[in-house]
Amino acid sequence: MVNRFTIIITAIIFNTSVFASDDCNKCHSPVPLSPNYKTLGSTDIAVGILDKGQLADYSGNMGDLANYHLWTENSGHWPRTGLWDRQYAFGLGLIVGINDTNVIETVSQWESEVTDWLPRDFAFGRDYSGDIVSVSDETPFQASSDFYETWPYGYYDVNGDWNSTSDRIWPGFYRVDVGSLTPQEINDHPDAVLLPKRYNEFTSDRDVYCVYNDNHNSRGQVGIEVEQTAHSYGRPYAEDFLFWDMKIHNTSGVNLNSIYVGMYAVFRPDYDYHDYINFVDSDDDGIKDLVYVYDLNNVKNKSWSGTDAPMGIPALRIYDTPNQMGITNFHHFARGVSPKYDEQMWAILTSDISDTNLTDNDFYFHGNDINIDDTDTDSIASYYPRWFDDESGVDLEGDGINFIVSCGPFDLLADSTVAFSLGMIMGDAGTVPDNPDTTDLMSNVLMANDMYRTYFQGSPPPNPPNVIGIPHDRSVMLYWESEPSESSVDAVTQKKDFEGYKVFRSEDQGNTWGDIITDMHGREIGYLPIGIFDLIDSVGGLDPAFPQNLGTDSGLSHTFKDSNLINGVEYWYCVTAYDKGNQHPDSLEQSYIYPLGSSTIEPHTVSIVPGRIATNVQAAIGPTGNLEPIGGSCEGIVRVEIAESDSILNHGYKISFTEDAIYDSSDGEIIYGTGFTLIDTTENDTLFYNNPLSDKSLDNLPIVDGFRLIVKDAEKGIKYAGWTKVLNDTCTFDWRFESIDPSAGNQIVQKDISTIDDWRITVTYNELHSIQWIDIFSGVVQDSMLDFPIKIEITTDSESPRNVTPESYLGEFAIPAPWDYRKDYYSPLGWDLEPGGLGFLEAGPGWYDKHVDIIILESDYIDTVYHESGLMDSIVTDTTYNYLFMFTNNKPDTSIYYNSESNQNDLLIIDAKAPSDGDEFTIITWKNFTPDISYTFGFTPQQKKIIEANPLKDIRVVPDPYVVTNIWETSEFGKKLQFNHLPDQCTIKIYTLVGDHIATVNHDDPNGYAFWDMRTKNDQFIAPGVYIFYAKTPDGGEATGRFLVIK
């Protein structure tokens, strides 16, 4: 199914009310010199949406990085809150100059006659999917990293052959693994293609990939193909710039000698055409690399006059160039003398002042340096003399200034590639008339330069969650899952720094997202979320580096209910993830939040209209409370919650468990744990396999088939341990299940419990039991047996206890050493129930209570399965290890122990008591999920219910009367009248008072409401007055009514 982007992209529509009517002719050639061209109607044309930050741009796959005349919006639009006409880049495109008759570029060409750069053949379906398109003209979107549906089903292999796949494949490049580079490598900045990549990870908040070539070049195909990746950022430090990274390939099979690569730019700060230009060195390396255009009077004129958004300064920064030669040629010129033909372009690219194709060299070459134009303010006034603009009333120097930068000459050998990269950067020019301030611009330039060093990467926010929104009566439920957000790794620090989620609501389709947050100067810097869920980790409160809330240690949640809404109103919700930031006073860095959505195609943004379910529809019904385990006792919790009633199936499901679920492998060490598998037993379809259990939030698992599982294991280990049957005095011996010093690690034996059985130890002085013993140092079972005055039983089945004494062990330290040595570290060999006897560790300083004797209660389960085979019969055994370590220290009346609180050795005096014959020590364990445990469940899906009354008896028209507009409408052209309390199917006919049928609303939806656009069947808006409606269901239910429209 093709999805349509919710913002409108209008191609090849001109709005002349804002711009000078003759400006287009001054910059564009009226016709190409050769009629050999493919028109813009090509199905391979696609647009890249670069709007994550304050600077937004629609970038084509025709060598046009920005082109207002093609897309009519988001051509260097800045800032996000600016009106639609705040466009700064009327043209920005790649130039490749081959010779004096063949310069490949599209900025100078009329949009309907683009010829030089066009997408390669089969781009639709191979370079991008074509499944996501714009609403207005169905222009497809280029492959975008955060729009999975834009990725194609297949890939080109190393030989250039196409391979179709059943899964979508990202067609472009992944981010460079900067964490694997040394500081020297980063400083040397080798070509990105030579460096290791982080697969399935991207450079920016949205990477956009396309490929174009000159195969339809009107001056003759050369064989140049460009792979282009654009980067857009929503994080605050990078929201004011965009990057483009190009790989320029020579596919011609022949060497191309003495060619040039460059950019043609048409920047416009406001539209009074009184602009100046400057060319500077932005990184103090002695080479000029930054061009910016600024408004001379620094006052917003013409259509910008009186608006709130700041005046901006657009800039172009060139980064990678062929052989890193830098910019070798730079020339600026007034819009009225812009070059229109290849011959003119070549003369400017190459700084050839002898070329007769230029009518007047003074228009294009300024200053003493033939290659690099002068831009100092004293001389530039002579290039663009004073003039008076009647419309704006501005009487100043300057003009609408265009410019070309180029690099060359260089040789591009056959089958070789060169890198070319650049950034468009915006800055706030300030508010002082006649004094544009470049401080903000240069701050952004320095940040962009830093990001270039790390291959256009900076500390990113966590990845956003995938959100599902479900409408209810006057409320909305949002659901998301823990991944990919909570395992996100910072590209710079290489650490997981996820902190939490913020929930935002918009009532204007994502233009704004709630109450505005301002900084100390009153500048708008964000929106107030309606919900925050963060880790319990003492990171919270006000961010010391930025005016935003980091949370309250609330704990994570993956569900949000928004109540008290108005039925029928469209709400947008965005659930975004944010990181911890850095609160250390010496290295403050603000917390970064993933950009708020600008489209419901984005996975973290949804559009929802709350409303009642149809009057004759029964919502799906599922199991309530905790499911009952099958196969044994279990204290784990399994619950099923219905999320999407209309997605619930009449299927059966089974949950089973495994110990092979992977919980964390990010550090190279795989951690396994208990997981579950969910099978649709009706379709025999595995929905989850070895999936980790629910986390602490209990709501992090993905929704599947319309429901979400809660799968929470019981605590592991000992639930209770103690003397439960005592004939005389209670024993005082120290029996425990955790070592005295867990912090010692593997220097001493630590807790080891792998059982869900219950155990009983009975004192049997009159009946000794033989038990094996094992050397804890070596793990070797000793040949001799020991007589034990206890019996060990498994009592999970209390009616049939099982004696496992012969299967258990005494863990001792069999080090062969004289007693004078052993007594300082180990107990005597053997074990008994005498206070201070063989089961007591006296030890010396530093070793008290550490190398105690350990009783290993054990009884392994061995499952034997007999397999019949035509070739050979076989028996397969599977052992489930079932044991626990019990640390014992049978202390006498007086002993020495280490007091961890005082960090010293203290004297312990007790009235030591041994147990009596027949005393029982009971161990109760938590009953966890095991492979023997399973759960089954099913649903009654959503269905029609039988109702005796007329299903239309409560039908209403809202609002009534309709006066001019209502809250549901988002524009003057989007009139809406709602009929509610409807069944799932009905037809509503609307009549005038005299009985003329003017419109029909066909309702076929489980929601109990329908909208009428207030247009007649002839597509005309209705007139004010009283109207009659007649509603009827397929079953014969009927209702009539009237409503009033006042305009």
C-alpha cells in the first residue's frame, strides 16, 4: 500500500505574489540548447525530506540540493516556526564541468526541462521503494533512514547486478565507526569508504540517499554518476545546518582529464535584493572555504516585514574536494546576469577571462585575483551600486547575488571516484539595523566543522520508539516498546546513554507541540511534554546545561493514556527519547532529545481521532487476571492485555520458556537468561522466539495480533530458609546461601542457586548417611565417602518427598597441608553438628567466615527421549542441573568474626546450640519459569452484537447549530460536521427543507461516528439553513433529524 506524506509538496507551481516576476528569467535558461531531454514527469524523480531541525529542505535526485521553483516550500526554510515564505535557498546544485561545451548542472534549467542530472534508470523500486509519496502530486520519497517503508526490496551487488529480496534493504551508506579510530586517524581524515562502518546505524537523525547521472545530458552523456547522502539533524547543536556527502563516479570507461567540480548557489535573505556576499576561511587553515550572503540593511522587508522569525544568514561550507585541493575558483554575480549556458558556466568555473561567451567580465570577475573574487565591503559596493526599490522603499547598495565555487582542474580516471561534501548553514543575523551579526552563524559553522571531523557525526539522541495509537471514547492510548530506544549507543562516547521518554501532543498536525518553553531571554526553545518517563538513576530535575526537565526518577513506562479529549478532533502524538546529558560541572552537556515529528509516517508520531465504538459492536474479549500455569507450580506472572480490539483474532496461543534468550551482547559478551516463545497454535506461527521477559516497567513488549503480553518471572533463589521443626532449643549455627563477602568475587566461593525445588534437611544422629565430598579448589570428587548426620530431601511434592542425600556433596578444601597452616584458612576435613567441631572455620585475620564448608544440595534431572529412525535408533538425554550451595559455619560459644561496619575483627559470644535429633531445616524457593511450564489462552474477537433497540435511536449531529466553524476543522477548506452514536454500517442522506437530496454519507467503520465535509454531491459548499437527514442501516433501522447551519 502506498502511504501519502501528510504535508503537501507542490511541484512546478510558481507564486509570483512574493517574488519579483522577472527573477526566474534572470536565473534560468528559457530552453536547453538541445531538445534531447527527459521531462520532470519521469517516474524516477523523488524528493528527500530534510526537516529534522530548524533548517528544512526538499532535496531532489536531479543534482538539485535546494530548488524553491521546483518544490515551492522547504528550500532552505528557516527557522521551523517561520512563515512558509522564509526560504533562503532558491537554488543550490552540483556542477561538473567536462569541457567548454559540456557543463553538467540543473540550477539554470527550467524545472520542466531538467536534462543534465536525472535519477538513474530504475531508481523507482531500487534506489527507493516508491511506497511513500506526497499527498499533492504523489512524488515518491527518496530512501530515508528513519522511514523504513522508503527502503527498496533488494540491493545492487558488487558487480552492479540487482538482487531482489523479501526484506527491505537500506540502499545507502552506514555511519563511520568513529569510536574505532585513533585521534591521529580522525585528524588525518581518510576517505570514509576506507573506514569501518557501524552497520544498521546512521550518521544523522535522518540520512537521505539518492543516485543520479548525466545519461540524459543534452550536450551528450559523459558517464558521471553521483551517489548522494544528505544528513538532517534535530538535536539542538546541529539543527541549523544540513550536510551533503557525494561520491562522484566516472562510469564512462575512459579517463576524464582537466575537469571541474563545484556548486551553483542562489541564496536570498529576505527579498529586497539588497544583499552582500563574503568568502572567508572558517577553520584558520589559510584556505577560504565558507561563502555567506547577508541582507545589507538587516531589516526584514517586503513579505517578511513585521513577522517574528529572525533574519537569517545563509552560508555554504565546502568540505571534501577532489584531492582535497579546496576551492580554487569563486565568483559572484548579480541575478540579472546569471550564466544560462554551458559555455558561460565553463568560463566562470575555470576563471577564464578570455572566454568571449561572457558579455562583460566585470560582471563575473571582481578584484585582482582572477580565480577568487573580492568580497571586502569597501569594494563590493562598486560591484553592486546603490539603487532604490519602490516596493520596499530600500535605497541601498547590493543585489540578489548568486555565486559559483569550483575545484579543479583534476583528472577523474576511468572507474574511479572522488569525494565532494558540503554543508548549508544558517545563523541569526540579530536585530540591529545595518549591522548584520555573524556571531551565531560562525558558532554554527564551528560546530559543523567539528562534526565534519567525525564524519558528520555528533552525540545523537537515542533512537525513537515505534508508537501505536488507539482511539477510545474521549481518550487515547499510546503504546510503544523498549527497542530500539533503550539500547541506543552514543556514536561519540560509545556508551548507552538513554534516559527516558517524553510524550507530546499537537492539535495542529505537528506544527506546534503544546505549551512553549522559553529560555532566560524569552526565546522559544521547545515544548512542554504532557508526560515524562525516566530511569530511576538519580538523573532528573532541571538540566543544568539547558532549560528542560530530565524527569523525576519515575521509572520507565511504555504506555500512556491521554484523557478528557474531544471526540472527533484529530490529535497528533509524538513519543520521543532523550539521553542523560552530562551534569558534571566541569563538562556540562545538555540532554539531547530526538526531534519531534513532522509527519505521521515517522515511527514515533501518530495521528488519532478519539470517538466511541459503533453502537452495535462488541469489543474483543480476552483472559482477565493472571493466567494459570500448565506443567507445574510457578509464581511468575503472565497476563494478556488487549490493545487493538479490531486486530484481535479468534486464535489460540501458547507460551513456553527457555534459558537461551539473549539479554545483552553489546559489549561482545553474550548474556543469556530466561525467555519465552509465543506460538499462534491456530496458524502454527511463531510470533516471539526466545524473547526476553518483560522488564521492570512490565509494558515494554511489542504488541502482536492486537494484544500485549506481560511476562514477569518470580524472584530467583530462596524465598524462605529456617528451622521449621525444633524439638529442644533452636540451633544457633550460621547457615546461609550467600557468602560472607559477595564483593570478593571469585577469590572465594559465591552464591550459586540453580533450583526451583523445595528442600528439607533433617537431623539424624542415630542414622548416618554416606555422602560424597568434592575439593572446591579442583572440582575433583574424592574417592572416600563421609558419614553425615543429616538427610537431604526434595519436598516440592510434599506428599512424596524424595531422598537425595546420595546425590548431594560436601564441598571442602582438600589442600594437603599441616594443621598449623590449614587452621588459619580452612576448617578441618569432614563435617559434623558439634559447635566448634569439623563444620567450624576458626581461621585467622582476614579469612574469618570465608572458606567455610559448603553443603551442595543436588539432584539433577535427566530426561531421556527415544528416537526411532529408519537408519538407527537413538537415545538422547537432556540434563537439567538442579542444585544450591548452602554455606555452613557451626560456631562455638566464642569466636572471632570480621565486622564490616566497623572494619575490624570483633569477638562473638553466643550460647551455641546444636540441633536436636529430628529437627528440620526447610528451604522454600521461588517457583520460576522453566521449560516444563507453559500457558495457553485465546480470545473472542470484536464482533457485532445483537441489540433489540433501533441502533440509530441515539444518532446526533454535532455541532448543532453549526456556526461558521468548529474545533475539528484544521483549515477554512476542511469543513466538518459529525454524525455520532452510529452502528458500524449505515447510510445517511441529507436533504434541504424542500426535499432536495444534496449529499450522502456512507458509513462502514467500527467507530461510532462519521464526518460530512458539508459539500453537496456537486462538490459545492452548502448554504446556511436548516437541513434534514435520514439514516438507515442494512437491517432496516431508521432515524431522521434536522440540523442548522449558520455561516
